[in-house]
Amino acid sequence: MAQLFNIGDKVVYPMHGAGVIESIEEREILGERQQYYIMRMPIGDMKVMVPLKNVDSIGLREVIDDNTVELVLQRMRQFEDDDTTNWNRRFRANLDKMKTGDIYDVAEVVRSLMKRDGEKGLSTGERKMLDNAKQILISEFVLAKDLEEEQAFELIDGAMTSQEQQ
């Protein structure tokens, strides 16, 4: 099995966020021996084990670069009207975007939910999704730009504030 990432690589685990591969270890879980990436997540100081054989199917990818952070922030500043009024349909669409692991999709979820929260408020489920999406975005910005968590939060908040002023 080919190894896609190395120790020290900064990667994104869709639905969980960005982290750094600290080691590659063979472990036996439920009677099955296999290799795992051991990732340290900077936010919440959590460790995650990712089976090497599942890397493609879960969409593990490299953290974006500094320039892409700026492109993501630009896109967050763009005004887009959310015409989906049905809560359930909107929730499912946002969940599908989050599952892709694509930074632009996650940023779009953050943008649309923050905008909706400011205008109409969010349901408990959407509030939880917004918090999760923000954490995923923040974790990637922290690693991409070597920021503190608060600085990454301010970048996102600043992008949304400038959108409101348009």
C-alpha cells in the first residue's frame, strides 16, 4: 500500500478538520492489523487515527496554502442570497457540502449560516453545524497561515463583517 502522506504533513480530515500527522503506526483493532496515520488536531488538542487503507474514500487531503486562504476569504465576502427556506433541505445540502471536505464548500456553509443567523436566527441543528463548520475552517487556517485559533476566527469574522457592509 502506497503511503500518500508523511510524518509532519498538514492534512484535512473531512468533517473533523485539519491536523498534523505525528506518526504512522501499525495497530490491531478488533482483531485486524493495519497501518494508521496518527493525527494531532490543533484545536481541542485531540488525536485521530486514520486507517491508511481508507485515506482515498474519506478524502484526506493536504492543507491549503496561504494564497488559497485569501481566495476562500474573498469568496466568503461575496454576497449570495440563500433561497432555500425549507430547513430540512437546507440542512441536508449543507451537510453534503461539509462531507466533501472541500474548503470552499465548508466556507460556503459558514457564510450562509452566519448570514442566516444574523437575519433570522438558526435552529439548534444549524447552530451546531455552524460551530462545527467554523472549527473545521479555523483549524485549516491555523495550519495554513501559522495562526493562533483566535486570529483565524477574526479572519472569518472580518470576512463576514465586510460582506454585511456591501
